[in-house]
Amino acid sequence: MANEVLKKGGEVTSEVWGETRGFDFEGMRFGVKAWRASASGARKGGVLSAPIVLVHGFAQQASTWDKVALSLSRAGVECFAFELAGHGAGACSAGGDPAERPDFFDLCFQARALLAFCRVVARDAGAAPVLVGYSMGGRVALQAACLAADDLRDGGELNRISLRSSAAFAPCDRARRLDVAGACRWDVTANAARMSAAVPFSALVLESAGLGPADAASRGALRERNFAWAARVRGEGVSAFMDWWAGLPLFESQQYLSADQRKRIRAGRLANDAESLALSFEQAGAHQMPLRCESIRALCELSRRGVSVSYLAGRLDAKYCKVLADLRADSHDAVSCRAVPCAGHNIHLEQPEAFGAILEEVVESCTPKPAAP
């Protein structure tokens, strides 16, 4: 059971870098950072903007979204950064050892937790959020999308009113903070593989995210690689492993960031512990994803049902530009695919203004227009 959700952890003012909260799901506490919308950026006509749920990448924390989220909050968009198992403020259990509960790192478990969190945000804000996942966070968001699409294919109905209609936006004071502690409770069976049929997000944005193995052979190769990486981080320790990780071709474009930015990136990576990183590779690596064809089928199903789906890659990221091009062709343009100039693997870090502008476009498309007087 998910209970006492979104426990508050601090007071904020109108100009905030975010407040830290917690989200409890089946014994696991996930860290959450929240940015409330600025009153000056509130939408006209009493219509509230769809909120955004942001999911970070491997070895990152919620703070990786600070610049983008603060800009969006000033534009009137409520933002929530959801921290994955073993990352940031997230803990396996109260004071627990991650090795004692490796199931908390399971890709499907984290996806179900993310769906539950989106549902709570939707119920409190009166609007289903835009779900944004970067790299590993995109993997978890995609898994959540696959579970939601499975529900739809199994006969579940997409409640379009709750997702897109102005009737979904319950009146509320934008000055108050999102606080739903004790307000939303529901039963979740221990072996449940899906949430309810209604998709709890209005749009999905995947940033530099893999789409799953092509076949069984690819799955085996990815599993071997990820378990080797897990052994490496356990054996070498976080500092040495991250020195090697930062040197991967995937992050080559980050050499053009300022020295201060690179210092903050490294500090964020070193804030993680080796066992949590290793379990993330083993339990939530790409080898745990559905096959690529199944992922694309799920994205097309959501798009067909009226849920906006977007895929972003940086033009300097050759690997994921190839993923983008293949997805555009294989989805027959059901997925909006966009290559962002002057950016590599981490678009929201390297080009935050461009990334934020794209998210504002998506939010605008999911926000109902004010009713005519």
C-alpha cells in the first residue's frame, strides 16, 4: 500500500530551488523534489497548467533538473523530480542496506512506483502530469508506459476527460503547496503488474533513452555488459568507476561545459554508493526492458489513444540520434522525434533553455484552453 505520500520536508518561498519530500510505495521511500508554480506565471482564465514529473539518469539526483524546473515553475508549471531507487534522497527502506532489498531496484517495481506517483500528482493538481524521463529515467518511464499500454490493450479505457478536459482542473489556490499526505490511499496487491486502466500522465517525453533489446541475443549481451559494470563498480569503488564512466564517448560533449558545471556533475556522481549503482545495473539495466518492438508498439498505442509521445536526442549524440531516426521510421511518425542542436546525451544539462522550451510546448498542448465567457 502506498501511504502518507509526498511527505513534506521543508518550507519554501515564492522563488525556490525546490523542496525535498518523500514518496512511500510498498515499503520503499523514493525521494522527490518539488517546485511550485510562481503566482506571476499562473495561466489566465483560471485554467491551471499540467504539471511535470521529471526522472533523472543513472548516478544522478533530482538536482540535475534544478535549472529547467526553476525556469518552468516561474512560467507557471508545477514540477516534481522523482528520484530512483538508491539515488539521492531515496532509501531502500528506513536505514536499510540496499543489498537486503534488491527487489526495490527492479525496473518493473520502479515503474509501478512512478505510475503511482503520477496518479497522486494528477489527483492533487487536478491534471495528469507530463512525464519526462532522461536516459535511465527514460527507461523507467518507458517501462511505465508499457504497463499503461498493456492495460489499454487488455480492455482498460483511457479517461480522456481526466487527462485533457478543462473539467479535470479542480479549483485550487495556486499559492498553496502540493501536499496530499493521507489524502490518496489505494490497495496494491503484492504481485500486481499493472496500475488501473486510466493512464496517469497526459504526455510522455523520452530524452536519450534506450528502447530495449532487439532480440534475445541482444538481451543476453546487454545483461553480460551490465553485470560486468556492476562487478566493476563494486570492485573499484565509486570514484574510480566514475572516472572511467565520465570518459565514455557518450559524454564527450560535456567537456565543453564550464569547469563549475563539470565539478557539480562529478560531485553528484560521487554522492552515490557502489552497491546501489551495481544493483541499478543488474535490476534495472537495459536487459530488463521489453523487446524494442514491444516498446514501440506501446508508444504507438498511447499515441493512438491521444497521449502525446515525444522522443528527444542531442545532435552530438550519434548513438541516440540513430535510435531517434529508427523510432521515427518504425513508429510511422506516431512518435514526435526531435534532434536538439548543440547538445549531446544530456540535453537538459547542455541546452537547458532549448529543453525547457520544448517542455513548455508539450505542457501547453496538454493544458485545456479557458472556457469561453
